[in-house]
Amino acid sequence: MVTALIVGAGAVGQVYGHFLQRGGASVSYLVKEKYKYDCEKGFSLYRCRRSGLGAAEAFRADRIFTQYDELKGTNWDQVWLTVSSSDLRGEWLRQLREVVGGATIVMLQPDLDDRDYIYSAFPQQQVVCGIVNFISYQTPLPDLPDLPDYHPDSSKQGVAYLVLPMMPAEFSGDVERLTGVMEAMADGRFNVKVEQDASRVYADRTAMMIPLVALLELEHWSFKKLRFSHSLGLAVGAAREALSIVAAKFGRRLNWTERLFSLFWVKLALPVMRYVSPMDVESYAKFQFVKTASQTRMMLQHFIDDGELLGQSTVALQALYDRLPERPESAKAA
């Protein structure tokens, strides 16, 4: 039986824990002390469908840890890092290394420099890189009116998740360690795929998304305002610069999808996203990206820093970054 430790019990960590446990793994969490009681009560997940949220999928972790010393007595097979890119930074990663031994480290962070940062704490052959292929969020979303006729799932409290169609979870890494991770997820009936370099694929997707998220924040989380924003061309230009930086960093050329990424296709896609999404996409975006606003800024800055080192243009990236307020809304509320 796989013994898995998940660092962080947010919406992403709960989904991975659920599927790992469903596949027969022993699942425990490492969380901050203030979250221990809520985690010990167990988790309720709801699969998101066009018709609404499904029935509750309840599960309870085997153990909840809050201190690194508590981890020493267990022989961990896998350690899943489900915290944000900004929360990844700090001495805690080295503290974790001292107590998890040779466990496979599964990283799921999307920042351009995250893999290098984790390699500074763990040997490369110990790390498996993965791409999150689902959307997950606390339900009900806080901005929606708490009225059954407006939001029929308002009574369902927990985490909702939407597995994106035709997008299996992609992983890359050392063959032996990769096999263990893939099998653990597949046993839980989670669609997985081996990728040659998951970090590069993740960086590509991030390059296209993060500049648009930054502009969405500036447009007060309105997709309509985003689509007709005078700055949309700037955000698309920043995304194209970020794609070129990713290509230079990983030593390969842009693929056809990246070359076609343009203002025309972004304007075409935005209203489609709102129509096909089974959740209120604006409420979701505000909830998710206000919470991770510091990560958005960090990721833009890393694109700029790496672009300058690689001799790539960062004019649009810098202009977009300079328009963001120094203190994100999430920091003001803290």
C-alpha cells in the first residue's frame, strides 16, 4: 500500500488525497495548526457537472500532522506538494527534506522557476513533476447569493472539482518513481498520462494564462470588461513574450498553438468560456485569484527576470506588471 503525505489541505490537496485514498493509498496531511481541527473532521467533495454538483464524496485522512518531527516515524512513499508557488518558498522545504527521507516528491506548482527551486532542496531523481488537470474551489462560492433558486447547490459545503475533459493529469520524472505515482492515481480511477517534460508544458500554459489573469484583476474580475479592455492587446503581447521566454529557457521552438496565440483567438474564446463553464466563472476567478494574487505577481516577475537573463523581450510583461497595485486585494484583507 502506498503511504502518501500531502502538504496542504486546500482545494487541490483534497482532490488528490481523495483519489489516492480511493485507489487504496494511506493518505495523511501536513497542515498549519489552525487547520488541524477542521481537517480531522474529514472532507466533502462534489464533482462538478453541467447539471450542478454531484453527491458528496466524503473521505477522512488517516492522520493530520502539524509538526515536522511528527513525520519521522513513518516510511513515506510519496510526498505531494499542493501549496501555491509563493508558499513554496521558505526554509520549510528543507525541514521537510530532513524528515521524509527518500520519498518521491510530487510537485504541482506552475511557476517558471519552481522546479529549479525544488531541485535546490531535493535530488532531481527524487522529484516527479505534475500538471493539475482540474479546477477545484470551495463551495458555495462566496460572491454568489445564498438563495436556492439562484444557486441550487448553496447547501453543499466543501470542495467542488471539475476534471477538464480530454486533459489527463500529466507527469514526468525518473521512470521508477514516475511509475509509482501514475499507478497510485490510476488505481483511484484518475486519468493520467506520461509527459516528456511536464514542467515545460505547465510553463507554456502559465505563460498564456497569467498575463490575462493580471488584466482580469485590473478589470475587477469582469470577463466582459476584459474582452473589451483597451489593455487586452498588452496582456496578449505579455503572454506572447512569456511563451518566447519559456521556449528559450527549455531550448525548443514555439509549437503551432503558441504561434497562433493572438488577440483574435483570445477575444473569441472569452465568451465561450463563460458559456461552457458549469460554475459562475467570474465568481470563481475572483475567489481563486484574489487568494493567489501574490503568486500572480511573483510569476510575472519571474518571467521578466528570466527573460532579461535570456535576452528576450519583456517590454509588455513589465508594462503589465507595473500596472498592478503593489498590495494585492488579498494582502489588504489579511
